[in-house]
Amino acid sequence: MQGLKVAVVAFWMGAAAAAQAQSTLVAEDQTPTGKFTTATEVKPILNATRGNWIAVREWDGQDLVYVTHLWAWRCGLAQIEVSVNDAGFAVWPMPACHSGTAQPNSVTDSDGLPYAVFALQSVANLSVRVTYDDLTVDEARFERGAILIP
């Protein structure tokens, strides 16, 4: 379980910081852009693909927890929070939207990696809380087997 604790500290802000960040969020303009950069545009997609929000993969003796799908629609999001094994929600950092480009939601090399590393088979369940940029919130909980990448 030590690896789990180290990974949480290394990749996410703590619960107190998450609560503070939530209270400072401000709703954004919801005029559709046609580039999927608002909650109005991305919420229907994320609701339809809820089962793809997060994934776990066993790789090189570790559990990797991926948020790639959420990063791909991040321009309509204000915040992503993740709870590992019911330990409480923590903010998962998102790269900035690539505004002014043809693909503002693209994940580029400079964005970093959309996963966190945990001890092998230490992730039993994950909960995800998505705050859209209109400040509405959706949440989902997943057992390991439901999101395990083969």
C-alpha cells in the first residue's frame, strides 16, 4: 500500500486543496464553438462514454491508471477528481486546452502523460468526479475488472 500512497502524493493535490480548488471555479461562457470546448458540447459525449472515463492497466509490474479519455474532452471541463480505493477525491491535473489550434483537445507531447503509477494490483476501484466548465458535476464509480485494459 506504500506505493499507492506515494503515487497519490506525487500526482495529485490533496483533498483539502481539491476542496479549495472546487470553491474557486467559475462558470465559463457556454456558446458552442464547434470545436468541443464547452460543457454544452462535451457533456453529451462524456455521458454517452462514461464507461471509458478511466482505465487501469497492469504494465511492467505496476498498475497504471489512465484518464486519457477525459483529457481528450478536457476543454469543456473545469476539473477532474479521482478517488482510488475509496480514499477520498483528489484533483487530477489537466493540461491546458490548446486554444487557437485546429484541435484544441489534442494531447501533445508537452502535455505530459495521462496516467499515474501505483503498486501492482493495488487499485481495486476508482471513482471519478468531473466538473464541467458550466460547474455541473457528474460522478461514476468503477470496479477494477470493469475498467481493466487487457
